[in-house]
Amino acid sequence: MSKTNKQSVVYIDGENFIHRAIELLGKSKKQGRKDIIGLNLVDFVRKIVRVDERLEIRYYTTRVRFSAVPKKSHDKLDDIVSFNSKWLSRIGSQGVSIVRAGILRSRETDPCPKCGKVLQYFVEKGVDVRIAVDMVTDSKNPNIESMYLLSSDLDLLPAVGLVKNNKKRVTYIASTIAVNRAMVASTSQTLTFTKRDLTEASHD
């Protein structure tokens, strides 16, 4: 098979990446999301993976349904929807493939033992399943030579094992301050990114 037909695929768990990026930037969630809007995701990824062959970047995100979230969380959800609209439009224009999977749902923390306060937070349901299915399916494609996973979700470990059984390399991409040791042990290689990598790929 011609080398020119070979392809690499990067699988990005969207919310996982956003959270890690905000941690690196040292910002609040609201300010951090504003800063991320200016990121050129393609430039950022290419600097990290450094591959010469064709590179497909897939960004996995949830569908947002207000009906799946209590009304008391709608204001917070409005902020997420506003960010996603701008962010997904931007990275889509850069050539990133956007994959919508699963649903964003609201959850509550356990009551604080001191004050009894309960906080609302959001969790993705279904994104990890879609990434796992796509990775295992792609591992059977002879044109795909290398696979890169930007996620620390341990639910993806079984998929990583199946991909390796199909003789494909899986490289784990992680923030320098949030490297998952189990993922490191299970993948073929680990690459990390820093705050500098984020800021150097920001153009706006």
C-alpha cells in the first residue's frame, strides 16, 4: 500500500480537553473558556503530534438539550451553549471534524458536611462510548497508521486494548499537570502539552 494513503487520526474528548486547558491557563471556567476561543486547534495538535502524513482531527462533544437539565441550571447551560456555538464554529472552520455524541446532563454534589450546600455540575453521557466505537472500528482500517487519544477517561482503556490487539499504535496526549498513569501504562506512547503550547497556538 502506498505510503501516501496512510493517515493519522486524533480523537479529542472535547470537555476533557477544555477542562485540562483551563487548568493549565490558571483561569476561572468562565474566563478560561473566553481565552480558549482564540486557540487554533489544528496548529496546537500538529505541534504536539508532529506527523508528516495526512492528519484527521476529530473533536467529540455532546448534544445540549435543555429538557435534560433542571430549570435551575439553565443559566449555566446558557453559558455553555454560547461558548460551544463560537468554539465549534471556529474549529470547524479550521478543518476539525466535529462529532456530536451523547447528552450533557446535570448532576448534584453531595451536601457539604459543614454548610449543607449542594452544587450543580454537568457531565457528558455517551461521548466516551462513541470515541471507543470509532477507535476500534478505525483500528481495522489499513489506511490508518497512527491513532492519538486526547482524553484521560479510563472508560476508554478497553478500547485502547482492542486497538493494540489490532496492531495499531495508540498515543496518549495529556496536559503536563494531569497525566493519568493508567493511561500511560496502557498506551504505546505519551505526549504532553503545556500552557506555552496553548498560548503559542492562540492567534486572536
